[in-house]
Amino acid sequence: MNADEIAAGRARWQARYDAARKRDADFTTLSGMTVDPVYGPPEGTGYPGFERIGWPGEYPYTRGLHPTGYRGRTWTIRQFAGFGNAHQTNERYKMILGAGGGGLSVAFDMPTLMGRDSDDPQALGEVGHCGVAVDSAADMEVLFDGIDLAAVTTSMTISGPAVPVFCMYLVAAERQGADLSRLDGTLQTDIFKEYIAQKEWLFEPEPHLRLIGDLMEYCAREIPRYKPLSVSGYHIREAGSTAAQELAYTLADGFGYVELGLSRGLDVNVFAPGLSFFFDSHLDFFEEIAKFRAARRIWARWLREVYGATSEKALWLRFHTQTAGVSLTAQQPVNNVVRTAVEALAAVLGGTNSLHTNALDETLALPTDESAEIALRTQQVLMEETGVTNVADPLGGSWYVEALTDRIEAEAEEIFARIRQLGGEGPHQIGPMTSGILRGIEDGWFTGQIAESAFVYQQALEKGEKKIVGVNCHTGTVAKELEILRISHEVELEQRRMLAQRKAGRDEAAVRAAVGRMVEVSRTGENMIPAMLDAVRVEATLGEICDALRAEWGVYREPARF
């Protein structure tokens, strides 16, 4: 790109920056030095390939979605939390919001994640242990008691039973008197990554895609601010993938959902802004920054050139980041504070839109109030004390960062080509990327690729080629054993008692009729969300709804592979 083209781009950026709203904040260094909101090539000089870097708020969005960077709006501090019953988690949410958290992110327990009630025999010993137990809309009401759902963005990390759980969230908001069209937040819903990495599914892929398509249609029409599908790379990375694999598999899944929306006749410019992403931020500082920058660039280019999007917001890749749980160690757990801070800084320098920081004790148990506060304060120190919000994409133009960004993008493109190849050359029911993903799941290609990457990394650790402080080097310590949060068995007993009371006090005939109607709708092309909402309103439980659909659609069982 020559000097005149760069100057014209700078002028475009300046006009958009001047017109944008900025925060009332001090954008100088700690010593009082004034800094520019963005930096680029020196005036009057050219820069080969600068069109791939560009300016913040301008296609291909390598440097961020907004011309102001964090001067306009900082990232949302969205701490992931949930444990015990709805009342206990509600108290934790109020602590997080009172301490300066900007949004909520709900962690559900294993029975809820698997679409089972707390009184299900398969739930025994798991209720409330890895997240909050939610059996019905009544639990969701308690979960958000005293929290205005129309004023707080809410993320829910759940995929298999995401749609009925979201219906419970909507009914809880209705009972608050909230205007549902004002609700904002993110629902994970991403079933592809369950088959690829996390393994929390209910049905075969096709029924799950049916529900996701219905939800996309419903939200586009009724709840336009809410993002009904957060495509998750986090669990793919936690399973052992490389950064490039995490990026490629996640974006490929996103392209699959774009193809799903298009197959439903939806306008990509309307539904694509309702897709968001969820990435892991690991410990290789510069690689993670490059990954995030490449993600924005790839998504914008594919949405425009492959899927025909024309609106700016349809080209935007919005993403939430969580620091790497797999990087936390049980040995010398206080070191995890440092790891989390470095990972959080990488996410911020990569331009994340929201962020969760893990607590130092999460490799041992759910966070205590104290460790949760330290995790929250980690973000606040970055936001308020380090100056990272003063300049948009401060590492843009770094030879190292740009080379890594290009390399990760190239590796991702190679993986996309391989996935599409898996789908074959024949007709595709939904789209070529979706066909390749489904074949890759069926053949175990994704799990095999991730397993190989995890094996290579484990070998490097065992040989001492990769270091983890406190694990395979610098193992001496004077630290004392941590006090951890323990969930009492009384939580499960109380949750089961409450569930029994709610079942005894409801209109059983109304529940049976509503669930039956939902199943009838599942046999048609009609959108299932209204019928599912009706079932939730009469206090049909999560297990009852999911069991009815399991009986109708069957249960997916992963083929054995050796």
C-alpha cells in the first residue's frame, strides 16, 4: 500500500473516531505523557501489505471493530460463576456486580448440562458441584432475584439443553415484567464443539441443528439484541488443540451455523450479528494476540466473499475470552494468579469484547469468594492501572505479531480446505462446511487431530522441552495448602426437596398437555420455541422436556474408536 492510500485510510479513521463517543477518562501515560488513540506507518511512507492490517473499525477489522478501541468502551468484565443452588449463586452474582462486574455468565452443574433433573438417578452426587442446579423456571427466577435482566447482559454456558434453559430464562424475565425485546447477552448453544471436544450432547446432530435454527429465527424476530449462538473454541483448546486448530475449528463451526441460517432462508445481514464467539486465552502471549487478530480478519473476509454479507455488523466477529483453565496447576496454585493475568492481558491486547478471568483455586474446586474477588480485581487492575485502554491495537505493525497473525491465518485456511474436502463434492443439505463438519465428527477426524496435538505437547512436557513452573521446574515452595470451597451434600438434598414440592404444587394435566404439544410441533416444520415456552410457563422441568425429546429423536452415542 502506498503513502497516499495509507493517508486516505488514516483520514477515514480520523473522521469516524471524531464522530464516535469516547469515555470520559484520562488517556495519558502514568507519567502524564499524551498518547495518540492509534498508531500507524509514519506520514508520507508506504507499507507493503498494510491493507491486511488497516485501521481500527475498518475492514478487515484486524485491529478491532471500533475506531475508538477501548477509548469508546472497555471490554465487559463477565465473571463465570455458578455453584450449589440458585439462591447461593444469586448471592455470588450480587457480590460480583457490587464489586464492579459488568455482566453475568452462568455456570451450570453437570445434570443441567446433560438435560437431567436433580432427582434423576444419573444426577446422584453431582447436583450443584460444578455449577448451579436449574430444574425449572422457578429456579431461574431465584437465580436472578433482585437482578434486572433487562439491564444486565447475561451469558449462559450450555449447549445440549441450551434452548429449554433459554426458555426458562425468558420466562423468568417475563415474571420480572421485563420487556423481552430489550434482553441482551449470549447463549452458547454451539453443539458442534460438543461432538468435537466437550461431549455434552443429547441427540443426533440433526435434531440439535433443528433447535438451533428455530432459536436463530425466534431471536432475530423477537429478541434482536440477544445473541442466540456463541460459537465456542474454548473447550476445543482445553481438550488439547493448538492455537491454529482452536481458531480454525471454531470459525468453521461458525461458518456451519451461517450455512444453517441461510438454509432457513434467513438474511445473513440480519442473523449473522447474532453470532458471537468464545475463545481460550492461553499462555503463549504473542501467539494468542495473533490468534484473536487473525480471527476477526478471517471472519470478515469469509462473511463478505463466501456468504455474501454486506452490512458492517454482519462482518464483525465479536468474542468473549476466558483465561485457560488447563494452564492452571494444583502445584503452587498461587502462581495461577500470574498465569491468569498474562492470559487476560493477551486477550485485551487482542481486542476481546468481554473477559472472564479464572480463579487461582479452580484446578482444585469451585472458587471461594476470596479467589473470585482476586480474579475480578485482576481485570480491574488491567483496565484501570496499566494504560492498555489508551491505544487501539497497540501491537499493530509489530513485525513479530503481524508475522504470527499471517501464519495462523494461513494454517486456518489449510484446515478449512481440509474440512470442506471431508464433506465431498456432491450436493450438501445445508452447506459444504456443515457437511464437512458432520463427516469429521462421524469419522472422528476432529477428535483424532486434537488428541495428536495434546500428545505432542504432553511429550514435550515429559521431556522437559516445555516448562511449567512448580510442576516440572522450580518445584520447591513454602506455600501452605489452600482452603477450598466444598459443596455440602445438603445442597442436593434440598434441591431434590424443592423440586418435589414444585412438582406437587403444579397443574400436572397442563404440564402433560404442554409437553405433548411441544412434541407434536417437533414433528412439523413449525418453530418449536413458542411451544417450549408454553411448557416452561407451566413449570415443566428441564428433564421432562429433554426426556420427551429424547424419546422422540433418540439419543446420540459416540461410535467407539481405538
